[in-house]
Amino acid sequence: MACDLTLGRIEPCKDSVGGLKNLYFVNYDDLGAITYDLTDSDVIDAVAGTPNAYKYEIKGASSFTQNIQSSRDTGTTAFEQVLEVTLKKLTVADHKELKILAFGRPHVIIEDYNGNFFLAGLEHGAEVTGGTIVTGTAMSDLSGYTLTLTAMERTPANFLGDTPENVGFTIVSGS
């Protein structure tokens, strides 16, 4: 049966950390053909066509959570992928790009501080479902953007087998 377990799990070492390092936004439907690892369909080894991945450096208050939504009553399971992002500083250029981001539904590569890369919104893209443009009150408050992107997928976000460049993306960095 396809839902039978195949592995156990031992308690891992305490050598991982939380936090996100970078985000890479890929325009919806630019991925082309995807090649999965021959022995593990949860790992993406390559994408065709060298799609652009727009790199956003982030530090601090950003997180990626995958919520499992499973129902015995309906016989369904889906994975809600939620990315909470804080971008510091308000600029005209960022204003324009974030407006485009909110209108679209990009695929998102999430890089964490453990060297993992996840591809969220693989099949359906990720929607901006909320956020703020904020100037703060006190001088030490955030002047910037907060965004929530949400994707609903049949499976958890796939791991990339290597860095986005080595999987086939063209990285476009900011200035």
C-alpha cells in the first residue's frame, strides 16, 4: 500500500539552526521541465531553460512554515506553505517590484541557514495574501515591508539537490 511507512527516525544531533538567509522569486510558469533525483522524488536536481531567480537578501524576522491540512472526512491531504517576510527600508524601486509580486503568483526558493533550499509553490505558485507598508512610530521601528505569501500544494516544498545556480536558475541580484 502507498501509505505504509518505510523508515524510522532516530533523535538527530543538535546541529541545526533556525532562520532564513535568502529568497529567490521565479515568475510563475518559468520553471520549464523539472528533473527529480532518481532515488528521491522530494529532491529537484535540475530545471530546464535557466529561468531567472530574483534574489532577495533577508536577515532577521522572516520565517517559512508548512502546515499539513489532512481530513479523514474528505480523504484529502494538502500542504499550506506560508512565507512571512520582512524587508527593511522603503524605496521607489522596491515599491514597484512588490506591487508586481502582489499581482503575480511566483514560485519561491527559500534558503535557510542550514544550507537547505526549498521550492515553494511548485505547482500552483505562491500568492501574496497579506502584508504591510510601514514607517513605524519610534526611530528604531521598522520602516519597510512585511509580506505573507501562501501556497497550497499536494506535497511539501521540494528540496533542491544543490544551489539554485547549480540546479539551472540564473540568479538576478539587486543593486
